[in-house]
Amino acid sequence: MPAERFFFRPLIHKGSGSGHLRRCFDTAVSLVGRSAIFLDILDLAEKPMEEWAEEIPGFPGDIPIYSSSEVLMYGISDDLTAISGPARPGFFKNLIIFDNKVSRFDHVAMWMAFATPVLLDDDGPARKIAPFVIDSIPGPRNSEANISSPSWLRLPGRCRNPDPKGSILVSFGGHDPAGLTFPIAEALIMRAGVDPGRITVTLAPELNADRLPPGVRILDAPINLREYLGDFGMVFCSFGLTAWEAIAAGCAVITAEPTRYHARLSRKLGFPGIGNIGYLFQSSLPTYQEMRLVKLMKSPDTIVRAANRLTAELDSEGRGNSLAALYESLEAPIPHCSACGCFLQPVIARFPRRSYYRCKTCGMTGLYRFELKDDEYGSAYFQEEYQDQYGRSYLEDFQSIKTMAGPRLDTISRRAESGGSLLDIGCAFGPFLEAAGEAGFRPYGIDVSVEGTDYVRNVLGIPAVSGSFPDDNPAAAFNLEVFDVVSLWYVIEHFTHLRSVLEALSRLLPKGGVLALSTPNGSGISGRRSYRRFLENSPHDHYTVWNPRVARRLLTRYGFRVYKIRVTGHHPERFGFTARTGGILFAAIDLASRLFGLGDTFEVYAVKEASLG
């Protein structure tokens, strides 16, 4: 179930302008009744957010506005609560969207127990640990994003062609914090010889209009600048939303940047620009920037070609995607390690609806998943989906799966006596249970699939219940206190909240009981060749990625001692060598894979030695 509540933390520092805040307001209009916009009281706000809201046409008055500290300390109303438990294990009900330029770790960390952080066009340190990142303004940043496309910008339609010789708009935000408006206007007139009548500037109320050269017109800082862009053939601005809005409208664009960072973004994306000017608050441009501006104004064809190329790139990405619709579609995973519970671990790979982190504490690689499937483990999981992957249905594969149980039961029998109770979690249609019964164990099964457990009970004659472990207690279902053996064959990686699963497994086993499991191997040949590709190809319902070292370390934390690890899933063809199956090279690679434990799956066998406190 996607998130139900949306909190916005827009950038409203002094000197930062109002663009970030207005974008949040635009999005919130589509989320009335399910969103809250709030202001962190530590921010140096230019004015209360309520006053900002009054200035934005069409902003609904029933969207609540709170301070961050108010929400964190006291919560808010019962029907819109920030401090609430997750809707289900591993997921919150809340997303918090940071629409900033640079978010720090502590900005995000204060919310980690209440909402899932989403960063929008942010290049701060928090980007390395934020579960989900959206870049709607293209450009190189310190790490990849989950989604990167200007199609998420609210852009105007094309309404003209670039015209560097036509009217010119000079706009550096509603407040021009770097002080660029006056120097650019003066340089256009004094150095480039532009007629003042061609120039219009956006001017914040607090700026002195008397400083403008005579003849320059003023467009009072508009709420929706994009609606006016069609009146101008060329726009001077900094790299950011206004630059892309102007390109979308069909204007020529020249950028002037207040920081080296913005200059680098502008240059990488191919905007014609005069470079980094810094924070001027003075009446003249540095000499080099003046020369660059004059050169560009004398090369209108260069400016037009750049504008047309950028427009083509923009159109190839598409336009009109809705951020509100995106937020409404996202699940809200709890931003902590599934295995040990540590919050906000470094993200190592991002994909459109998934992020993978690696926990610094326990070493586990885990998944933040932002899109779930309805009825994920229904009949299609064992029928059509299984057949698509393996070429036959699960029942058609029953005997081959049962054959794999032999070596597993032999290894289990080293520490567990025949005749003991054996619970198979995720038993499916029961091939392992049938083999365990034939080996002398008393088998029991649990699975989320009703179809599977019906087959186990009615066809195989083995006790089985349909349920979701660990929420449903199999010991109580079978009127037992503990089991002598518990097994999970390619199941452990499917749990969203591994910590609670491992605690429940410890409770199900007595001291001396055996835990047996198998799972994909992140340190196998596929993971070693390209860990990113391995994660990209990993099934979307695998919430943890194990390897033998992590398995030993993690199970020890929960009172188990591993007595056997068997690496399986050896695939010589994945080593990148061309080798004929059955040939000498193929056999040599296969031997090396087994000697060095490079198989893509592995099995773990452990004995419970201590109970959890």
C-alpha cells in the first residue's frame, strides 16, 4: 500500500528565493487532505510560511502548516499524524520530501523514525544515505539518482523560436540573492551595445529600481514566471528551473552563475554561459565575464544552436510527468537495515523504484523497495512466473526439487536426530517436506500460498498452514512449543523485516536445534564481476543480499553457530570465458568456482547455542 501522508521541507532560507517553496505548493495542491507542509524553525525564513501561502494563487487554505519541531515533539492531529507506526512490517505510512539544494545528514536523520526521506534536486551529503532521490533538473551530481529526467519539471509548452536579437529577460529569481541583475543589465547596454528598450528585468520589491539604466523595463517578480517567457526571445538567468523553463518555451538562454557548482552544471549540460561570477552586490561584471558576454551576444547562431539542441533533448525525455502522482505511487520503506535495525546506511546502487544500501554495522546489503505488487505470491508465482524463469511449472519441477533435498537432509542430520520435528518455512507445494518425511523427520509446513499449503495437506498428507511468518506463529498452529529443525530454502531474502524474522527463528528452536537456509550469494561470480549489475538483475522481492561472511556474522548475533556452509549454483559460463560444456576448460573453471566459493547461491547450516535476552 503506497504512502498515505506527505510532508514537505522546502528551502526557504534568506537569499534562497521562493522557487523551492512554490514547487512544493504546486505539488501539494494535488494532495489536499493527505499532505502537510511545514517549516523548520531553525531555518532563517524571510517570512512565515502562512504569508508565502497567501501570495500563491489557488493555494488551498485547508492544507495544514506546521513547524518541524512541533511535529517531531508533539505530533499533530489524529487524522494526519507524523509520529505513527508503520502500516505493515518494514514500511511507514509517511514520505517526507526535501526540496532543497543541499541537505545535510542531520536534516534527514531527525525524521528517520517517522517518515521515509525523498530528496528532490539535492546535491548535499544526505544524498549518499537518502532512500530515494529524484533529479528533475539534469546535471552531474555527487551520486546517481533513482529517477533523473526533466520530464518531472512543470514546464511550459513551446510558444516561440529562440531569438537572441529580440526582447531580453534578465531574471535571477524572485530575490536575486547573488546580486546579478544590475551588472548583467549594465553590461548588456554598456559593453554589448544592446538597446535598453529590449531589456526587461524581474526585480524584487526590496531592490532599488533607480539603479537600473534608463529605458530598462521591470517585470515585478511574478509568481509563475513561466507564463511570461513566451514574450522574450532570450533569457539571462542562473542554471536551474528558470533556465529549463525558458528552453521549454523556445527562448535562447545565456547563464551567469553565482557559484562554481552552478557554473559546472551549466557547462556540463551545454548551456551558453559567462561562467561563475560569485556574489557581486556591485555594479559591474569582472572583465573576463564581460568579454564572454560580448562574445556570446555577437554569436547569435551559437546561442540558437545550443537552445535547439537542449530543446530536442528535453523533448526526447518527454514533458508533463506529475510529481504528485509519483509521490502517491511510492511505498515508504523504513530507512533502516532490515537485519540489524541501524538507520540510514550508505546507498550503493539506485534504480527507478529500488535503492540498495550496505550496512556499516552488520555488512548486509538490503533493499529499499518503493513499489509493491498486489498478490505477489499468488498462484501466478508458482505457475506462469515460475515457468517463465525455469521453463516449467513448480509442480512439474517437483521431483527435481525433491532430489535436491537429499544432501540438505544429510547435512541437517549431522546435528539433528531422525524422528525430530521439522518446520519448512516457505514450503510451497512441499517437495522438501515429502523428502524430510521419508528421511524419518516429522514434517510441518507454512507458506503464504493457500494453493500450495492445500496441496501439502490434501495431496501429500503433511500438516501445513497458510500464513505470513513471523506474524503467524507456526508453533501455535501445530500445538508445539518448538521445532527440532527449521528450514528456509530461498525464502530468507524475501522478508522485509529480517530482524524480527531472526528473532522469531531463535524462539522456534531449542538449544541444539538446527537452522538451515539457502539464499543467493552476493559474493559469487555474478556479484564479483559487477555488483551493480547483480543488484539490478536481483528479483524485486529480495530484500536482503547475503554472502557467507555476512551469514556467519549475523547468525552469531542471534545465538547461532554455523557448522556448515556449502556454496552452490556454480556456473562456469558466467566467468566470461567461452568454454564448451563438458570440455577441459569448462571443467577447470567449474573446479575453480568450487574451490574459491564463487557459486551464485549458498546454503547455511547452524545450531542454536544461546537464547536471545
